[in-house]
Amino acid sequence: MAQNTVNHGEGLRLPETSSRCVTDGAIHNFELNNWALLEGLGVGQFVTSSNFNAGGYDWNIKFYPDGDRKDIAGYASVFLSCLNPQAKNRIRAKYTLTMQDDQGKIYASSQGKGIIFSPETPSWGYPKFVEKSKLESSPHLDSGYLTIRWVLFVIKEPPAECNRNPIVVPMAELPGHLERILENGTCVDVTFLVGGREFKAHSLILAARSPVFEAQLFGTMRNKNTQHIVVDDMEPAIFEMLLHFIYTDSLSPCNEEDYDVATMQHLLVAADRYGLDRLKVMCEDKLCNSIGVKTVTSTLALANQHYCERLKDACVNFMSKPGVTGAVLLSEGFQSLIARCTPLVFEKDKKNKEVPAKRKLDKIG
């Protein structure tokens, strides 16, 4: 049998990682008392709020009553500064900003989305935030105060290293280890003779995997010579595939053509014989995908004999297709199928009055 071209192993586990994006926010109210005293402070001169924390970073607000530079005369400026930006992580933020007096009148407002703070750009703001004339003309500011209200949300993303270097859990090693001791013959204690070939195995592993082997080696079916067992009515290649599944819980790695219909039919029979339900379902699945005019009758008979309801339904659905029924009626296996399975071929019609299979097929055709 050809080896190592297609891996039909089951239970493949892919590496799984996770991360979380968290939004952390803060509201800071920066109160400016006696606007009249701040006016005339000078271009480029500012007053600073106390520091506050949002998203794990320290921030403050700088307000320039006469603007932060000469070319914007007539405007007051405001900026938000991150005091401890980190070189590795850019800081993404969004905010809403308002300036209002103690009567609730709003003089300016703005919003920022997707703003990036970094060591190269630690501050963001508005050189022309509010016209000084609006503030000077307000009757409320002679004895009142202004409040700059900055609602800040910091979007905290996971470190890039989390995505670049995830912890990859290795695939399960037990099947490979068990396959190795089967191939090496380490500590074997039972020998099977199948069609002239000898197969050595481990009785405890066989008993743990198959209730039939358990009874044969340690239970009610045990005989005097349990170390040498003859297996009748099975091809050596099928028994070899059976052993591989028992040790690895997967089909043997081989060429796709080696899993032909006849092979999978024989392997299904072997799986049913030794109570290997998972292997039986795997064979049933492959046969469902390999139904053809020449094989449908033998597969249907097999499904009926070994109680494979899904496989039986797949065969009946295939035979009921337009243009297929006539070809099946002319096939060599049809008469044998009718002789063995007449009452059961069309069990899907149990709700209707039962009719012989031959009549049902003639009606479809």
C-alpha cells in the first residue's frame, strides 16, 4: 500500500489566540476664573489644567487666551497633551470638547475621532478654538468663569506582540507515539494471523479500544491460546488499516485511490465486527461520497446488513434520480439486491402503503 501522500488524520487542532480592544475614558473640567485677568496674557502664553488619567496615560489641557502664535490674532487656542506617550504603542483617542460659562452658555465645541498621540505628536488641539470677541462681549464673564470640558476616550489595543508571536499548542502526540510502538513492536504480547500475514499488537490497547477484543483477550470469548489468534474472513490490508485506526484514531495515510469503494466496504464490515463505531461512521461517510451506478447496489445491501441508515438513505436517493434508476435496474447487482432486501430497499416510504421494491423502481423509472 502506498504511503505518506495524503494525510487522512482526524482531530487536527489549529492554534488559537485571542485579544481584546478596550475603551477607557475620563471627563476633565478645566475651570478658568476671571476671564478679564487672563485676557492680555500674551501670544504663546498658556495656563495648564491639573493632570488627569485616562486609558493608563496622563493628560493635561493647555489654554492660550491670546492664541498660541501670532498669525492667529483674535483667537484663543486649546490643546490636549499626552504626558507619557510610549514609542512602541500609538495612542488612539476620540473626544468631545466644549467651552461654556457658569450659566451654561456654550461658546465653542468640537469633536475628534481617530486622533493618534505619539512621542512625535504628543499634543492635539485647535489654534482657532474660539473668537476672543465672543468672550469679551459676554456679560457673564466679568465675574463668572469659563469651563473647558474635555470628554476623552482612549482606545486601548492589545500589544502587537500578541498577534505576531502567539503561543502555539502542539498537536496531540499520543497517536504518533502509539503508532511508533506498533511499528517497532515494542512490548507486544499478542499475534494475529490474517491471510498468511502476522500482525503483532498490545492486548491492553486493543481491549481499551474495542469491546470485542476486550472480550476475546480478557473476557468471555477468551480461549487458552490468546497470544496467537487467527482472524478469518478478512484481508491482511484491511486488518492493517484496522490496527492503524485502533492505535491512532485515524485512517492510514495513503493515496486517495487506495480508499476505493471495495476497500471502504470491507473496512466498514471490520469496524462493525470489532465494535469500532467511529471508524464505522468514517467509512460510511466516505461511501456516501462514492456512490455510483456500479456500486450502489452492493453499498445499499451493506448498509442494510450493518444498520447504516444514513448510507442507506444516500443510496436510495441516488437510485431515485432521473436517468439513474434504469441504469441500476440493468446492473449485475440489482437482482441480488432484490432477493436479499426486497422489504427494506425503500424504507423511506414507510408512511405509505408498502410495495415490493421491484414495483417501486419500475414506477420511478
